Amino acid sequence: MTLVWFTLGAAGAALAGALLGGPLWLLLAALLGLGAWALLRQKDRGGVLRAILLGAAVSLVWLAVYGAVFHAPADRLAGRTVRLEAVVTDWPEATPYGARVPVKAGEEGGRKVKAVYYGTDDLLDLSPGDKLASVAYCAAADSIRGRESFYYVSRGILLRCRGYGAVTVTQREGFPLRYGVAYLSKSTRDLIDRLYPPEQAAFLRALLTGDKSGLSDVDQHNFNRVGLGHVVVISGLHVSFLVGFLSLFLKPGRKGTFPVMAAALVCFCIFTGSAPGTVRAVILNGLALLAPAVRREYNTYAGLAAALLLLLAANPWSIVNAGLQFSFLSTLGILAFSGRWTRAWTGKVPKKARRFAQPIFGVAAVSLAAMVLTVPLSALYFGRFSLIAPLSNLLTSWAVGLAFLGGLVSVLLGAVLFPLGHGLALLVGLPVRFFLGTAGVLSRVPLAAVTLSSGYYLLWMVFVYLLLALWLFVPAEGKRPVLPLCAGAVTLCLAVLLTAGTVRRAEMTLTALDVGQGQSVALCAGSSAVLIDCGGTLSPGDTAAAYFQSIGRRSIDLLVLTHFHEDHAGGVPELLARLDVGGIAVPDVDEDSVIRREIEAIALEKDIPIYYITRESAVDLDKGQLTLLPPVQAEGDSNEQCLSVLCSAGAWDALLTGDMPIEGEEQLLAQYDLPDLELFVAGHHGSKYATGKALLEALAPETVLISVGYNSYGHPAPETLDRLAEAGAAVYRTDQLGDLTVYAHPKEAT
């Protein structure tokens, strides 16, 4: 167990060091740790503590050394525009603005580091092994959309390079063996695309190769919502399937079998990108296969520790990788709880039925055990976690296994004789369709996932973990899980009722959802529910659907779109896939808009009425009223021809104007007799060209919400913020505070 405690210290220190940073701090902390270790060793005391301290000290020293050796070349380039030379290391990917190319890059004659190069879509024709040179601006890869992120650094990618001007490309000579795996992976993906229909091919590419680029946003969000996201992230599940498949032909433990199976596992790991979860699973399975071959007892906890140490040795910053954290904590939970839970549950079943009950209980126990330590991570990273995961895993586990093994065999057959592979693909498509369909159906269930923006759900989660801790660690004879399970279920129901009741008690509730650079405002008034706009850079359709489902709804009465721009309507297709919508109100403008045509097509398919607002229209709600005002400008772009929405609950009023410019606001004031406002949602995300002085003086809003995210437009503009300060309005921003909720009451507004 010494290795386990050493690894615990190393992982904890690496996490603290990566988050807090500073080489001097790292070395000082390492020296203090070594001093404490030496003192305890001299007194021959604290064996466990000594192992933890030694692991922490070694980890901190390695973190400092690794940063000095490997990060320093990137640090010298960060923030500079240089003449860059790069070698393409993997296949380029398309982005909305061109191409993203994985490279090793640096100045001429300087050390090359892993980087991502952004350029025009001409670069999509590049292949691994090609070289490129251009002028490029280099930035540290420690942020995404303006927010600090370890996504790239934890994967060893240290720079983001933006190319400018002409790019000189030198094509590879011959076949680059160094990048042979990348070519094999692409050939496999291309073959899958030939064997299967598009939706099935996208799923199998993710399942077999780890390439999720073909999956739709709807499917990925469905998987995450119902706790099936791990299926399309190459990890221990896939390695276990592969070991099972190999065991059909190679008997584990037999002499000469281990090298063959180990080689197959290593090749699979490299082929799928060597993600932390895959490396962990390969090491664990490799050690489990090796133990009987060398007649040694295998300790799974020691194997898990060895896998983590190997990953930290390769890149100590990998400890901040969310995938690594989920992988190791879920595995630790499975090792600690799944076996005992399966035995306990199976023991309650009559002996004749145990043979059939054990697989079912086993899947449920593994799913629950994996959640024990990962739910807090889901809450931290995503602000929610899946309640329906045990059920979804139980229903689909057989389909995943058949899809993986069948897909693997179909690819092997298709590579040799395409018709054979294609014939098998027709059968493999059945479990794939079942998996996709089940994920889609379950994702529409209210409370399939719990959103922790509601304080009641957060309190419930804390309560459940306190119950679990008491049940696990407080000694008592004859402990039964029935009481804590019932307590958890009852308090969950209470959290649901309190969350829904808080919304329903208010005369009207408006929530500006954090959708990044965009706008999506949820409105509840008694039993009525409306969404005003659904666009942004942070999964707006999924975010809006999750909000309504978290308060127990699977439908909304009306969707209002102020205009057809991506940042206000781009999430509508996913929203319509997840929720039932009673009707859609839109301005009758932009007839050639791609987004408008897509929304109209989906609405026609789902028989959702569309109301084109060409005159002032009133919508009665259970509590309160909406007034939809048509565009006040006859000409101009979509921003200048926005709908306006006045939300009223008694004497309480809120106004949304979409991206309407100041000129439009002045015409709006001239054409309509608008009341003083308790709430105004700032126009055009706080642009200096909206939320003008005339509107603020005429309507005197008490509170202003700005729906905004990371952008290159300068939103919210200093001029706008100055005008709001001069008007005396209280200002709140989604980019700073997340979801913003305002409650309207008959006699007061808070």
C-alpha cells in the first residue's frame, strides 16, 4: 500500500502545484516536504504520512523541472508575433472560421512544442508530416474563449498560433512512418463512413477510434445528460471489450499469450490517441494479465496507482485534465463499492434467480459506484449531474458491447472484403440505433439531470453525501441501506417541489441563462413557460432545455425569437429536439436566412405553429402578459428589424429588444406608450450602439441584465456601462455571475 499513499501525495501536490503555479513556490514546498519526510523517517514514525510527503515532494520537484524544460520554449513565444515553422502532427479540423491544425511549432532553429495552428480553410488539405511556415501570433494555450482553462495544457499543447498572410507549405516526402497511426486512424474512420449511414457512422467513429467530430451537438448533449458520455470517450469500458474479444482467441494465462495481448492493447491505446482513461485501462488490464503469467498476486489499487504515476511522469499537468480525474475517480469508486454492492443485492434474491439477476445488479452497481466519486466533479465542471445514469446504463450496456465488437469485426471484414463488412454493418446498426434512440428518449425526461443553479438541488446533493459518509464510516451492526435510500428519495422530491414552487409562487420569473455570447431568457408565470431567444456560444439549446427540465417541465408554451441571428436563434434545433414547444413567434423578416428556413422546416415536421408578428400582439399567460411588438424599422439588417418583447405582471414590467440599435429604440419609444421598467435586458449584449440614453431616460429601468460572453466586439462597451451608471440602474452580467434570475411579485420586485 506504500505505492498507493505515495501516489496520493504525488497527485495532490501536482494538482495544487498546477493550480497555484510558480517555480519558486514549488521548490520551497518540495523542500519543506522533504524536510518533514526526513524528520519522520529519522524517528521511524508515520509510515503512511512519510509516503504521502515523499510523493508530494518528488511531484513538486518534477513539476518545476518539467515546466523549466518543456514549458520554457513556449513561454518565450507566448504574446509574440514570429516567423513560425511547424510540422503537422495530425489531421486538420474545420472550424467556423477556417482550419485548426495540430502541429509541433517554433521559431527557425528553436525547439518545437505541441501547438494548435489556426489558419484559412486551405489548410484542410494538409496531412500529417507536412511542414508549414508563416508569420503567426502565438498565445499561451491556457484559456478558451477568454476563460482560464487547462484543456490544452493538460494534453501537452502549450501554444495557440494564429497565422497571418501567406503560408508556405512543404509536402511530406514518401510515407511518414512516424505518423503511420494517424493515417491508419483516418483510413479506419473513412471505412466506417462507407460501411454505415451518417448518424451510425458518427457514433461508431467515436466508439472505436475516439473521434467525436462527427457527432451532432444534440447527440453529445443527450449522452451527457443521461450519463452515457463515457461511451464515446475511449476508456476502460472499451479496453475491457477489447480484452474480452481477444480472450475468445487467446486464453489469458497461457504461455506466450501475454506479449500478444499486451501488444494489442498498446496499439489500441496509440491508435485511439492515448487519452488518460485509455492509458489507465491499458495499464490495469496489462498488469492483470501479467500477474498470472509471472505467478504473482495482482493488487488493483496498486495497479491504479502505477497507472497514475506513469501519466504524471509523462506530463505532471495531466492531473488537471478533467478526463483523467473522471477516469481515475470512477475506477476507484468501482473498485471500492461495485463488488460488495453486487454481492449484497444478489444475496437478497432466491438462489434459482441469482444467475439472471447478477448481470443486472452488476451493471447497476458499477454505474452507481462510478458516480459516487464523480458526481462532485460533474457539479464542479458542468453545474449538474445525471440522475438517470444507472437506468440508462442498465438499458444500453448490451447495445454498447454489441456495437463495439460488431463494429470492430465489420471494419476488419470490410478492409478485406467490403461486401462482408457491409453485410455485418446492417446487423450492427440495430444496437447502434437502439442506443441513440434510448439516449434521445431518456434525455427528454424531466430531472434526468439535476442542474445545481438551484440551491435546493445543491443542498440535496450535500445531504446525500453526508448520508453516504455516515452509512459507510459510522460503525453499527446490521446496517441497512433502506433508510438512507428512502431519505435521499424523499429529500429529492422535496428539492423538486421547492425549486418548482419558488418559480410558481412568483408572479413572474425571468432568468437570463448563461449561454456565452448570445441571449436566451426563460420566463415562467404560474403554469406558463416561455423562452425568449435561444442562441449563444455555450450550448444554448441544451442549456435552455436543461433549465426547464430541472424545474420539472418537458414542454414550454411559446418560443419567441427576436431575430434570426446565430447568437439569438442558433440553439433552436436542439431545443425543439429536447422539449415540446406549443408555438413559435418570430418577425416576418430575413426570408432567405438559413436559420429561419431550418426552424420553419423543423416546425413543419413537428406540427408546431409559427406566428409571424407583423402588428402588436398580446399573449395572455397564467400570471401576467406578453406584448410582442413587431420591427419598427422597415429596412436594414436583422438587428434593425428585431421583435421587442414587453413582459408584464401587474405593475411590474420588463423589456427585451434583441439587438435593436439606438435608432430603433428611439422609433420604438415614438410608436408605443411603454411603461417605466423594473427590468431591462440590455440590447445587443451591451454594444455601444444599443441601450441608448433616450431609452434609459424615458423608461428608467431599475435593473439591467446583460447577456454576454467572451467576444471580440468589446461587449459590453464602456460607453454603455457609463450610460447605465448615469441612469442609476443596477447592472448584472451573465459572463460574471452565470444565470441571472429576477422574481416579480404583485407588490414588489426583487
